Amino acid sequence: MLVYLHIPYCDSKCHYCNFNSYVDKFDTRADYMKAILAQLDFELKRFDVKANQISSIFIGGGTPSTIKPKDYKDFFTKLKPFLTQNCEITTEANPNSATSQWLIGMFKNGVNRISFGVQSFDDEKLKRLGRSHDKNQAIEAILNAKKAGFSHISCDLIYNAANDTKNLLGSDIDTAFRLPIDHISAYELTIEDGVKFSDADKQENDDLAFFVTQKITQSGFGQYEISNFGKYHCKHNIGYWKLDNYIGIGAGAVGFLNNTRLYPTKDINEYIKNPLNIKKEAIKQDDLLFEKIFLGLRSKIGIKKELLTSAQRNRADILVENKKLSENDTHYFNLNFFISDEIALYITG
């Protein structure tokens, strides 16, 4: 069982961001943190959560570091009886707002993993992306997290922005590996509706994608999903890819219970008024199977053979013969995450 908490506040809106986040509603924070407790009570009952069942908590955004550590205490206190002994508790953070005091406070709250939205260590690229920090702030934040006690520290990087080169990306990766991190998430820049960026602000360069993957893996971090690498593999990520049940708390969060997705309202003010206004979406079995195949091929978890029809297994066996997949007695595994979509479409016919 997983729990995701969405913090929809940001100091500024990055040029590529289409997440549910706001830069003008900070006066609602106190009421918002009360509303999440009401939803959490409701979801713990709906999911019938028992003691020692929650193995992972992830606080994302938005920018979780816009909320003071003391304002998270009631959330953690309510969840404490349900946590497994080695529960992974992750928070995202921006380098400019994750002060030493904030990091120490979150560590005292029980957070044991932190993921920094660095995106680059190149100051000019950071400006083009609309980030609010510079290279030195990013380095300092990661070092301060280590000093605060965090042993699991992740760094997000972005590639295939318009001005990216192998030299720039290689320098970013080299800088990251000089810091006390055990995980990197490397995301290709995508441009979606409603963002400041246009298609001119990115490039389609497969060579850069291959270069980033090779550079990170050769530096010592194993790839366990198309965008994720590390000596430590994030339990929360793996739970999503396995389609484990997860509680989604907050405006714009998403939950998943068996074959149903759960969507709290996105608007902060509406959420505060009624945090239990949650839409349900039943997922058809065929769609659920495709998701399991798609996610399994994007990651090291693979596909359970028992899920596939005989026709799908025949097509998977053809891919094994052609060295596109590997297998053991129970699972098929993808050998090249970059063609996971094509393989999924082939298997599902």
C-alpha cells in the first residue's frame, strides 16, 4: 500500500510545467493542510488500511518545500500506526526553498528520502527552463540534505531541451555524481498544452537519450526504468509500476484501488470546501492489462506470463527468439526500454 500527498503550491511556474500547481494561493495553505487530514481519514477507511500496511509515502507537487515541516506533523502522526517498519518516506524539494532548517525539520518528521528538482547544473539552461535556482544552490541543497541525515538522495535532470549538447549533459551528470546521491531521474523534456514553452524549445534527438542513459549507467547507477537509475531503487516508483493500490491525497492527486482510479478535485478552494469530492473511474480489464504490459516493459519488473493470452504469449516468445525480450519461468523482461511502446503494441496485437 502506497500513499501520495500532493502539495499544489509553487514559488514560480516552470516554463514546461503542466502539473496542478499555483503561485498565487499561498493564503490557503493552513486550510489546505487541514483538508488533507479529512480526506486521509476517509481514504484510510475506504482502503481498509491496517497496521503495518503502508510501505511508502511520497510527497510531491508543486513544491513540498513551500510547506513548513511543523505543518506536516499531523499528517505523519495520523499515518504512523499504519507504516511498515522500513517505510520509505520521500519528499520532492526545490533547491531554492529547501533550506537547511526545512531539511532538518522534514528529517525529524520521519522523511528518509529526498528528491531534488535540479534539472541541470548549467545556469543558462536553468534560466531557459524557468527554474528559480542556480547551480550553486542545487549543489548546496544536496550537501545540506546529507548533513541533515538523509541517506537516500535523488537528483532530477532534464534532457533534449533546445540547446542541449552531449558536453552540457555530460557535465550535468558528472556534477551529479560528485555529490552524495544514490539515484538519478533523467526525463526527456516534453511540451504539453497550457505551458509557456513551445515545440521550438525542445529537440528530438535520440542520440542524446542514448548518451544520457549510457553515461549514467557507466558511472555506476543501474537503470531500473526508462527514466530512473540508481544504487537505490525507489520503492514508491516500483509500486506504481506494479499497479499496487495507492491512496492519493490532495487537490489534483490520483488514487488507485483495485480496478478503480480516484480523482480528488483539482481546484484548491473547492478541495478545501469539500475534500471528499472524489470522482471514480472504473478501468476496463483490457485497459488494465495493457497498462500492466506497458509499465512492465518500461521497467525491470517485467510482465507476468500468466496475465497474457495464448496469442500474446506466442508473440512474446517470438520477441524472445529475436532477443528483444528475455524470460524466466514466470516473467518476460524488456532488454531495451527505448522500444517499450513498440513491444507493448506488438504483444497486445
